[in-house]
Amino acid sequence: MIRALLIGLAALVASPAAAVDCRDLAHAGNRYSICEVDLTTEDLRLFLRDEAGEVLGQFSAVDSELRGEGKELTFAMNAGMYHSDRSPVGHYVEDGTEEMRVVPNAGPGNFGLLPNGVFCIEVGKARVFETLKFLDTKPTCRFATQSGPMLVIDGALHPRFLPDSTSRYLRNGVGTSTDGTRAVFAISKNAVTFHEFGSLFRDVLKTPNALYFDGNISRLYAPQLNRSDAGFSMGPIVGVAAPTE
């Protein structure tokens, strides 16, 4: 009995912690699904088109593309606003190639509710930048997607968010740690306000900068949670590629 317990303990110690950690949580009366990615070990990417230039649009299509590399999708989420043809509304870079330039000016809808921002995946880290800071900093992004509004900016909520807002939708977004080694993705399980959603990233997830991805179209692929949302074709998708076992 003791020997069996020791063997089990040794196996547990020898096994690395999951570098993508998904879980459900509740905060201030709302329910969320959260996935944290360790950028020092995980291959986090953006996906939009296949090799023929056709929009992938679905988590299953992304997974099929990765199978050709001997990899599989272990987490994914829609990652930024797009036009009716699924092309990105704002800045988009995939594997070092820019498809869409940075859009710095205000405009209609949530994307144009400045300040908006850019989610930038670099080598070994990922960071959320306010758009004008992104233009000043000029980081080297292997992947990048622009969306808006910013949820948290240097530890403060977006100045236009109202605690008593009545605008409630399903929402999803991403926040990053100060050193960029930790990216935290969240999607609400019930309709929430921007103020509530931003407060989750600031107060619970402890990310000093966070970016809104989208609203009612929000979808998540998280096998740990037995979740694979389906529906109409999406634009940019963010996900983790892992070797198949």
C-alpha cells in the first residue's frame, strides 16, 4: 500500500503542470470560463486562413490544419472583430505577415470606442498594448490582432465604462501579466456589462492590461471544460498548438 502511494506521488511530481489551465469561476454574481496560457512553454498562435487563402472560420478547421503538422488544438477562442467576409477590422499579423494595418482613429461601434488595443504575441511572451502605445513601442509581433475597447489600461478600467450600465452581452477578451509570460482568456457564461467584465480582469485575474475581443459571437474551445462552441464562421481565432500524443 505504502509502495503504491509512493509510486503515485512520484508520478505526480514528475508530471509537468498543465501549461493551459481552464476553469469556471464566479465573480460579483456573474459566471465565466477562464483559460490561462503559459507563454514560456506553449505555442500560442492566431489563425485566419488556410494555405489556399480560405478563411478557416471554425475550431475544427484549425485543428485539422494543425494535424498536418503533427499537432492539435488544445484551446481556442475568437480573437477580434471582423467584417462580413471575415477579414479583420483592425491590425492583423499572422506568422510575421501583416494582413491589415493598425487603425488608430475613433469610429463607430465597440472597436472605435477609444482607447482600443492590440494583442501581440512575441517570442516567449504576449502583451496587450493600447493602440497608440503600440505604435510608439513598435514591438516585434509574430502574431497580432487589434480589437476594442481596452478593458484595463495600466491597472485602470476604460474611462467610458459605467458601473450602472444596462448594456449586457456575452463577452470575451484577454489580459496579460506585466512580464508577458501569462495570458488569461475569459468568456462570460451570462450577459455582463463592460464594467463587470473589465473588473474581472483587474480585480480577479490581476492583469494590468486587458482587451475586449467581441460580444454575442463569443465562442470557446476548451476540452478541459468539455466545451467546443460551434456556429457560423468566425474571423481571427487565437489558440494553442500542442504536439499530438
